[in-house]
Amino acid sequence: MILLTERYKQYNVPQQAMAAGIYPYFRAIESEQDTEVVINGKKVLMFGSNSYLGLTNHPKIKEAAKKAIDKYGTSCSGSRFLNGTLDIHLELEEKLAKLVGKDEAICFSTGFQVNLGTIPALCGRDDYILLDSQDHASIIEGSRLSFAQVLKFSHNDMFALESKLKLCDPNKIKLIVVDGIFSMEGDIALLPQIVGLAEKYNASIMVDDAHGIGIIGQNGRGTASHFNLTHSVDLIMGTFSKSLASLGGFVAGDKEVINYLKHNARSLIFSASMPPASIASVSAAIDIMLKEPERIGHLWDLTVYARKAFNNAGIYTGKSETPIIPLYVRNDMKALQLSHMLLDEGVFVNPVISPAVSKEDALIRFSLMATHTFEQLDIAIDKIINVFKKFDLIPLRSFENQ
């Protein structure tokens, strides 16, 4: 015990940021998660949320959650494998499978647990897992639990992916796992090219659509739908904590694969199941998403407007194609200082620093919600541009053009 304490009391990086007054994490929000939130008694504009469709405060979803609690209580008090499966779990899984165009789906307690359980369950000692270098941490952790050989390829680099596929035994399982929309960069996986390589080398594909569902594809069905490649992707996973306004996750695929996961994915079997309110919330959110496509339309109008405004001001947004817009700072300390200054100005954004990204790619993650107004967006953009100017992060020529 003494050794444990002695080792980790040396860890003081957060304390250094606190002492400098720029610690940006665990900021307590005192209101509902909406386009405006309350922090320290002050209203601020929220541009750091993953609630892309803005459904977390929707009255129909809250009502569905309340009704589920009234009928089923607050917890299932067990794993899906044993006593934790409700009839509404099965109804939701049927709805999810239909949504993403697969045979069957299975729900986990979180999206992180989907990847933590699915990847090692499907890939054994003689198999291969091929990962994009910018894949989400949950994919990385899932691959570490597998006995398979893990091969990483450079972000969205199809030449690099093919070079890794050439190293694989043609007679073994090769699972390519990629984010549909990458959570920090905001760009989209090159799924058509990945499918072509998978067919050439007899590989399988798993798409993590945590940030894709609700944003792209037919009525928000995700990345495979966006490219009309649903039947060419073997597994589609998604989370409920973003566009679908709840908590949990799922994976969908062929019935044979889902049957195996139901009986072998350890993070499913040995974790408590999603509580009733969460299940009902997801189901209601899907209904709203499908019935109100104008939400996604408005989200994309905001996205095009914001990206153009930032680029016109000289702020580099990388290869983002989505409502996730990275504003590159390229310095960890400046990113922390920027986010703190913007919060003081009434704009909540997230700093993304190493090791989440390389130090050279430190950024401010600006994310949009379908419930934002153009007036709110203009206020945030103006404040961000002004703060970037103060830190000399906008080229001089951009000043001259304004």
C-alpha cells in the first residue's frame, strides 16, 4: 500500500494546471445538457457536447424514461446473461438491427464495453486485428485484450492498410476496425476503399459508429448507410450517449456472430445490463430521429456555416467533414489556456491535448448540436476568433481580409 501511494503521489500534472488556473476537466454542470448550461451559477453556450441531435432534454424522451421507471424500476440488478434482460431490451435490439440493416443486435451497458467485449471475443491467437492509428481508445483497449496480432496503419491511409493486410495469413481472420466518424478530427473513414481491400484480402470490417449514427446516412443510420455499403460491413457498433440521448451501446451483424457474442463477450456477460430508463430513452430517440429528418438537416446547415466562418477567419479545421470541428492550436498549454479563456467568455469547448492527440495536433474540439441557433453560433464563433487572435494563432493575412 505504501509503495502504491508513494509512486502515484509523484503524479502532479493536474495540480500544475490547477495552480495555473487552467484545469479544464471535471467541470461541474448545474443544469440540463442543452445548448446553454450553467457552470458556477453562470450561463454558458455549450459547444462541447456529443448530443448531436440535441435530444437529451426532449420531453418525449424524458416521458419515456419516467414510464419505464414506473413499470420496471430503476435497475435490472443483474447481467443480460442471467436476470438482467427485459422485454424492452429485446424490442430495442430488434429496432437497432433494423435501423442499421443487420440480422440482429445486442446491447451492452456502454459503448466502451461493446468494443472491450466484441473485439477480443471474435479474434483469437492466430488472427489479426487491423486498426486505424486514430481509432477510439475503446477499440485500442479491446484489441489489447485479444491474443490476436494487432497491426496499426496510418490514419485513413489505404496504402498503409494494404501493406498490413499483405502481412497477414490469408487463411486466418482479419478484422479491420475503424471509426465511422473520427471523434477528434471529425473526418470520415474511407469506407469504400476499405471495403475494396477487405474483399481483395478476405478480411472482415467492423465500423465504430459512435459519432456516425444520427449524423450521416439515411435518416442518421450511420457511415455504412452513408456510402450505401451496409451489406459490405460485417459489424456495426454504436453508442447511445451521443445522438441517442442515453447511455449504453450495441453491436449488430449476422445472427451467427451476434449469437457467439451473446455467449462469449465478457464485458456483456459480467456487467450489469442497461437500466430501464436508458433503454426507453434510446428507443424514443430513434423514433424522433427517424420522424424528424429536419433535425439532421439543420445540424448540417450549422456545420457548413461554422466551418466556412472558421476557415475564412484563418483558423485551420483540418480534414473535418462533420459537426465535429477541430480548431488546431498545436500547443498543449495554449489549448488549455484558450478553453479557460473561452469559458470566461461564456463558451464551453473541450481542449484536446497529448496523449489524446500528439502535442503537434493539440486542438479545441468544437461540436455542434441540432438545437443550436445561428445566433448562438455567431456569438461563439466571434468569441473564438477573438481569443485565437489574442494568442497569435491566426495568420496576419486573415486580419487584413476582415
